[in-house]
Amino acid sequence: MKIISAEFVTSAVGPKQFPEDDRPQVAFSGRSNVGKSSLINAFLNRKSLVKTSATPGKTQLLNFFLINNEFYCVDLPGYGYAKAPRSVVDAWAPMIEGYIKDSPQIRVVVVLLDIRREPDERDRRLIDWLAHYGVPALFVLTKADKLKRGEMAQARQSIAKKLGLAGLPLLTSVKTGQGIVELKSEIAKRLNQQPEPVTVS
Ligand code: GTP
Ligand code: MG
């Protein structure tokens, strides 16, 4: 899958503002500061299409990006940011659940988990919604560069076990580029598109 164009389309709080066409959608979800916006930029080969921030709680709306005029990438608001205003904290659950429930165009939700953290009850809740509404999930660990190789493997096993995953989550880092090719190829598969050929030199 070659990214030819990527453009911001709209920010939404609820279904009335979602794009109305039936192009497939790939959404990125996970706690605040886990690296959703950064991973979308890496996936799209764009430096700063999506705003990232060292301060958690940057993305508070659902942001839709149209890719190749063919599918949407959706940056979902993060959860679990303790200092977020009450209104934002309260809005998170209905916003995300509403999106998952009302969007048959979703092909996959990429569930991001920080490799250094134990999954918490909000991660669990997200995963339960996906199962409940029959939406496929793709589990991705972010910030792999923060751990040594051995710790990385251990954290991967332990998170998979904790969440009862069938397979191991993908290891990624936007700093080193680890796992980005695999991520692209997994997403292309879910969109029924040809992945980019992997060239071995
Ligand atoms: P919210 O929009 O607040 O929910 O955050 P987000 O999940 O979109 O996170 P964002 O992409 O803004 O990244 C948060 C911080 O983590 C930024 O300072 C990023 O530079 C950093 N970050 C993201 N991915 C990685 C990674 O793979 N490795 C390292 N070391 N830092 C990362
Ligand atoms: Mg963000």
C-alpha cells in the first residue's frame, strides 16, 4: 500500500459529524500519550500531519483523515489522562463506544498499549467493546525503544497474557522505526489492499 495522499477531513464529537460515505476506516485507540498520533504519522509517512504532544490529552475529538481518497484513518481521543477536565473524562466512553457501535465501515481498530505499562481497566473496556460489537482489533505495543531487548520480550508476553490475547502484540517504535512495516502490512491486509513489497538488500 503506497500512501499517495493524506489529508485532514474533520473533527467530530459524535455521529452527526462523522463522514457519511462508506469508505473503510482504520482507527487508532489507546490511553492518552500512548503514541497514537505519532504512530499514525509513521504509518502515513508524514512528519506532522497529526499533531503530537509531550503533554497528554492533546487529541480530545475524533479526527478523520482521508488517505488516497480510499479510506479513513481515525485518531481517537486518548483516555486515562488524570488532569483532563471532568467534561473530557466523562465524554470519552460514550464518544468511543458510540463510534465503535455506529461505524460499520471500521475494518480494524489498532489498540495501542505502552510497552512499559500494565493494561488498565479502560484498556480492558475498549477491548470488551470491540469484542461485543464484533470489531476486529490489532494490538500494538508502542515505545519499544524504551526497553532493552530482553525486557521487551518479557513485557510483550506479560501484556498478551494479561489481556488473554490469542497472539503476541506487534512491537513498534516511531523512534527506531521498529514494527512500522509490519503495521502497514497488517493494516493493508485488513483493508484488502496489496502491502508494499518488502525489499531485502
Ligand atoms: P493524546 O493525543 O494525548 O491521547 O496522545 P497520543 O496517544 O496521540 O500520543 P502522541 O503521539 O502525541 O505521543 C505522546 C508522546 O510520546 C510524544 O512526546 C511522543 O514523541 C512520544 N512517543 C510516541 N511514540 C513514541 C515512541 O515510539 N518512542 C518514544 N520514545 N516516544 C514516543
Ligand atoms: Mg494524539
